[in-house]
Amino acid sequence: MLRIGGRPLPVVGRARMYVCGITPYDTTHLGHAATFVWADVAARVLRHLGVEVDVCRNVTDVDDVLDAAAARAGARFDSFAAVQQFRFDRDMAALGVRRPTYEPRAHVHVPQVVTLAAALLETGAAYRRGRTVFFRGAGVAERAGLDPATARALAAEFGDGPGPAVAEREDPADVVLWRAATPGEPAWPSPWGEGRPGWHAECAAMSLTTLGPALDLHAGGADLRFPHHAYEAAMAEAVTGVTPFARSWLHVGTVLVDGEKMAKSAGNLVLVSEVLEHRPAAALRLLLIDRVWSRPWDFRLAALDAAAARLERLYAAAARGGEGGSAAAAAVTAALLDDLDVPTALAVAEESGGPAARLALSVLGLA
């Protein structure tokens, strides 16, 4: 049985996995890649157990930042997003990330966001102020284990803090489900007038529409734990009454550069396409996963050379006759089931060689 975050995740037959996808305007940097490669590893380990995995990885193509990037490029938001999506798909293919079963796009699911908002209004979990619909967020931060001050700071970082769009909310913890669009923005019809969905509501609607009222595993970057994932889960639970929304969470550690989070705003992006001009894709994949998945880590170019060297040793080990036979292969599987302990699995594979090394390379997508 797979354990994630120290908790068992028993699955019978089929697993539903939602992966919080890209906002396609600055793809694909290593922060993106780390999340999606780790999600791919989790799905591969489940499949190794004989479980069928339905992977839903969304595309957030309705977003203020995306609109701004498209405007700077002189393109429509959907055309701009499609080009970025093509680049992202190319990078994922190079890194051995399997295509998701479902890939919903936010702009296609705006009607489902309207349905979600209307249902939450009817149950009293939301309220309307003019053409804006707010979700009642009292208690969301507490359930996420955050004190009010930390929650407010994180919310402000992601655009949920004080501002014109939220001036009329009843509680500082409330967030936008639906808001009126400003002139020039892409907008969609709703019972409350032309407008746009809130970010958290987009993921809730796409997940509910595609995989139903609950998930076995939800993956995404650790920086999205709050407010995004916390509010997404709260909205889904409020509308369905099914708890928990996700049985397990894979919050992948942040990629840093010189101790600072990799982000476009920081000007420190390392793009996958640039790395792959000089290094093998399998070496980059190995670098991303040869660590504890939940911990932040600092990217250094020299580490790619070490990863490439280790990959060659693993290939050489796989070509050997092998020591320990089935016992060593079982040890590789046991390590991967124990919270996706890739470093231990690779250590066994490299030392034992043969079947154990071939199994590790295959399950981890390195072969």
C-alpha cells in the first residue's frame, strides 16, 4: 500500500488524481516541472501496484496574469495560452511525463463555475454583493493549520487580500467565486451579469466535473497549499457535503535559486527547454526526483552533471546480472511505497543492479 505524507492511501482498482496545472504564460520552468514529474511518479507507482489511475491535470487559462501577458504580446488570451500550452506539452513529453487522462481548460468550464456559485448561494455558503459572488471562508485557514495573520499574508500574495474587488465582503476570509469583468477583459454570461470566475472556483469546478465529488490524491506545488488548495477543497466540500475532498495531498517542495523561490516576478526562471539544450532529459528528471518530494531545494547547474553521472551508473547497474534478485526488487518497491522514497529506491537499485535497477528505472520513468 502506498503511503503519502506519512498516511496510508489504500486504493481498490482505480484512483482519481487531480494535478493542479499551469497558468500558461511563463512555461515551463523547473518549478512547474518538479510538480508534474513528481505527480507522474506517484501515478506510475500506483500503476505498478496494478491500480488504474485517472489523472486530471487542468489548464488555468482564465487568469488576470495570463490576460496581461497576452495583451503585452498583442494576442488574444486563448491564442496566447494555446502557444504556451504547446511548449509545455513538448517539455512534459521530453521529461517522460505521461499525458493526463483528462485536461480540462478553465475557459471551457466557466458554465460549471456559474453552477457551482449558484449552488453555494442556495446553500448559504456564498453571498452576493452586486455582480460579485463571495464564498464564506471563515474557518478555512484554521482547518489548514494557519493563524489569521499568516493566512492574510498568504492570501494577499495570491490576490485574495484587500482591494477593490473584495471591498464589500463580509469577512476578510471570504474569497471571490464570481466577479464582474472590467472593460476589455474576457467575460462570460451569468445570472449576476457578465463576469469572470474566481481562481479557486475554477479548480473546484473542473475537478468536480471531471472526477466527481472526491479525490484519492491531489497534487500541486507546496506554495499553493494556501489559499488555493484550501479554498478549492472548502468549496467542493460545501457544495457536495462529501469530506474529505482529497484523501491525500502531494504538495511538492518549492524550487529555489540562491534561496529565493523560482518565479517570473523574481526574474530567476530556469526554463526546461534551456536546460535540455545542454543536458539529457532523463538526467533532469532524475535531478528533480532524487530527493524528498515535500522539501524545498536549491537548483544548481552543477547538480545536473552529478545526476547525469548517477544515471549512467544506474544504466550500468541495470545491465549487470544483479544481486539479491527478487528481494532487492521488492526493496525498491517497498521504498517507493514508503512516501515515494526515491533516494532509497535508487540506492538499492545502484547497489544491487540487475532486476532491482531495471525495476527502479522503469517505474520512475528513467528507462
